[in-house]
Amino acid sequence: MKHLALFLVLLMLFTSVFSVTSLAQGYQQQLPLEPTFETMEEVHANGPALFGPVYNREFVTDPAMETYPEGTTYVYRANTYTGLTAGYRMNTNLLVYTDEEIADKDAALNYLKGLGITDMIDEAGGSAVLVTPVDKAAGFGAADQYAYYKLQAAMCNLGGGVWGGAGYIDNFYYGGVTNRYLIGIGGGAAFLCNFVAPQLDYIGRIAGMMLVNADMEQILDVAVPVPVYLVNPSEQAADKFIEVNGAYASEILEGKTVYFNQQFPVRKVVVADEGKELADYVKDAYYSLLIKAMRTPVVKSGLFTPAGEYSGYAFSQAPYTLTARNPILNGKTLDGIVVTEHQEERFSEFQAENGEYLNTWYEFLPEEVLSGTAAEHSIPLILSNHGGGDDPVQATDELGLITLAGRERLAVVAPRYATDVPGAGIFGPSPFDVNGKALPALVRYMLETYPALDPGRVYVTGYSMGGAATVEAVECAPELFAAAVPMAAGTPWGLHVPTEEEIAAFEKVDVAVMFTTSQYDLDGAYNQAEGILGQGYQDAISLFSGFNGLGKIEYDFEKYPTVGFKTDRIVTKLLNDEYENRTWYKNNEAGAPVLAVSFTELLPHGLHPDYGMDLAWNYMKQFSRNTETGELIYTPAK
């Protein structure tokens, strides 16, 4: 298990080992390439030459695709996200399976255009993959299931390639893991019902389905919950999807019956009768259901890794966590969070050893903030810090903070402190080295620029390297933050050690802090061998115990398992109906839980939306700061 966790960490860092290449004139989140439409054979012939100059690297066909059936599959690709970081996890992938006659490449493109799918990919960024049967006369069958397995392996193999050598073109060119959706039409719908939906490894990596004229064999069950939009389904198929999703509540809406799970609304089944044009159904399914769900690629460590030819590939686990998504379309979410990329010289005074500084950040602002209709100091602000190898938007999304921003009407700012030096890796000099000055400056800029933001409700969180950035930001400017949640905080250099001057600042202010970790986390946060907090966390927690007036901690892990010290309250709950979580709270003299430790069983070192939407927010929102006196105010959640 420990080795698997380490592998996952290295996997997350893999893309950044190659770091920035010919895109280094300035970070570009989406690749500056024209859209392409090709047969799968053309992808393998043309892709390496197209992407080689972009990444300054040789590319070859993924071995999984070397024996993929020819003449069956077409790929439309537009506005794909960069593979220089984990940004390409944000690619939207629409996989369309149909047994309708597709005469040639032109007909295939016209088919996708007629369904409106190319427009969707242009808007979202990613790929549409049109798949037809291996045997045109017989229709979809077992051979197509084997082809599905190969295609999935190659698309999800993010960062895959020969170590130190050629990269595999498929994952860079049209791959993704988080926003993957299936559309089945006619025989394609029956194929997805009977060959894909019952297989945990397949359906466990799909965030949503649309099926037209779906039928399902009596003996088969859907392996895991998945949102599905059904047009004219058989009663058997509808019942199977309703059952697996626990979608027993329902409403009738605009000619559709919508079944949903009351506790987990993302587990939804929409049933529509025939009567509209197919393109209208595709549009409704895509915007009303599919893109409102995502599969964040974290799984119970080691329990669901399939055996097979490509089980050693990256991200070869299932089921990924199914959660709500707040999609960004044309720079704005459906619920009115405006996303703006900034690339500026504003913070150039804070330079790392190599001359780099924070010059890229993303703002997620409720539209009422930008329009001036939000009241002054009415909107909380969260500083979201990405992990090593992550993209700021991708990390913010997979922590659930974009969904949270829309739901709670709060603002988020996400800096990018990775290096832009060609050929450099994440362990060398970078803007991360000046986070102690740059991150507080970014927060002050946000408060000065947007009057609606509340200086008394500023919070900070981040995962892995972003957890380390969170600790440093608080230790360098505690007066700015009411609460902080460092998640799996760690770097190869350990956590920031405050200076005497920085320690002295805590004599005037307290900052509520919750440290989170998981069973297969990095050793600095959690010692897997001994089942206790890692040494890095022990040291940091001791510091913040002193900062918040709770006294020195003498660790005794025999008496107090996992955390090693006496606390005032322990809460156990289930995250997303999947992972048992336990949180220990230690109160100050006023009864405020200014120090907390949260531990989640079976999770590896990886992002999870409930870390942000549940653990972090439900803790942080209880605290605010009186900006005149500096007093930390605790308002218990109801």
C-alpha cells in the first residue's frame, strides 16, 4: 500500500518533471493549436509531429492502441489543456458510440456537427471520439469491448510514455480522466448498457451517460452509480440505473421524469420519451446533466485496481469519486462564477533565486462582485493553493472549491507558483520559494480591488505542496486569515519554519487551523508504518498549538491513537458515502476549536472534492476576524 501511495505521488508529479518547454514564453493553460478532425489512424500518424514542437519531446503511439481495430474511430480535438501540468485532467471527453452508417471521414464529422458535439468541445476544450462497430454487419459485440478497454487505457494514461524518452501521444492528444462522458445511440446504447455499464473498471471512470433506445439484459447490473439521461429506454434499463443510483425520489419536468437520490443529488436518472430531434436531446443531456458531474481520480488505495494487459498504466484504478461539478464555459460557470486568468508583473518585487515571481493567478468571482451589486464586505475569500504538478484551476476544481463558490457565493483566488524555466522540475527554484511574501500580497490585492470581499472572512487552503504554501502564508501574515486548512501538507524541504519575528506576530492574533491527512499520505503528514501523524505534522501542530494559546503538546500515541494528544471533541463521518473520516478538535479557553486534525481512511495522496466542500469549508466558515481589534471570532455552525 505504501508503495502504491508513493507511485501515485510520483504520477502526479510526472508531467512537471518535463516542466515547461516551448510554451515557456508565458504559461498557457490551453494549447495554441487549431482544431483537428482525424481518423484514429491519422491521429497516430500526425499527432507526434504536431505535439513534438509543443512539448519539445518525441511522441509515439500508446502500445495499447497499436492493435486497435482500424476504420472504426474518429477523433475531434479542440482547445485541449496543457500536459505540462495536470491541467489536461480538465479536458472534456465525449465518447459517442453509434451503429448508424458512417460512410467516410466527412460523414463522421458531419454526424458530430449535426449533434452539436463539435461546438461543445470547442467551448469546453477536449475531444470527441466517435466509435463505430468493428463488425459493421453484426454490430457491437465482444470485440468492441476489447477495443473499449484499449481506448480507455490510452486516454486515461496521463503522462504515459517511456521514462526519459518518448511520450505516448494518445493521452496528450485527446485524453483525460475527470470529465469523461458516454453517448450511446441505437446499437451503441445497447453496447454501453451490456458491455460497459456492468464493468466497474469501465463505468467507474465515466462521469455521465446519454443513451438513446437503451436496452439491458436481465442478468446484468450497473456496477456503480452514474448519472444517466435515457431517451425511450426499456423498462429494464431504466430500473437498473434507478436502482444503482438509489434515485427513488422523482419529479416531472418539461416532459421528462427526473429520478434523483435525495442525499446525493448527482446520482440522477433522467427519462425522456421520443418526440424531439436527436440533437436537441444531446444538447439537453449535455448541459442539464452530464457536465454537472465529474469523476475525480482518487480511489480506495489498492482495492480496485483491475488485472489486465494495461493495469500498470497511469490512473488504472476505479471507481473514481463521483461528485458534483461546476463547469466553466466561456469563462463563466452556469451559476454565475466568473473565472479570469491574470498574467501580470504586479508581484515582480518578490523574486525567487532564479528571478521568477508570481505572475499568473486565477480569480473565481461571483458575478455580483464584478457588477457591483454585492454589498461591501459581504463575500468571503478563499486562497486556493495547488499541489506539485497540479494546475491552479484543475486543483481548485478537484478540491470542490469551484462548486463551493457557486453554492455559497464566495470568491476564490488560485495562484500558480510553478517554474516556467525550460527543462526545470518542481524541486528547483520557482515562485514557490517566495510564497511567504507573494501570497499575502495577492490576498491584499484582492481585498483592495474588490470592495465586496470581506477582509474579516479570508481563508486559505491547499493540497500537498499547496498545503505547505498554506502553512507558510499563515505564518508570514497571520493577521490576514481567520482560518486555514493545510491538506496533506508537505514538500521535499519540509514546512516553513517561522522566524522569531513571525512567531511574535501570533502574540496579537490567533488563526484557526485544521490539518488534514489520509491513510496513504506522504510520510511528513502521516507515518504509514506506525499509523500516527508524521513528524512534519507533529512539529507544525505543536507550533500552532502554541500560537493559539493551547500550550505545548507532549505526544503520546499509545494513549491517544493517530493524533497523539488529548482533544475536546471527536467527530466520525462518511465522506461522499465512501470514506470514513475522523476529526479531532482542541478548544481554547473560550471553547473555540482553534486546532483540529482530520484523518480519512483508505485514501491515497490525492485531491478529493469533499476536502474542500465539506471538511475545509465547514471548519473555516465558523471563524471570522474583527479587522479593527484583530480578535478571532467563533460562530459555531448550526
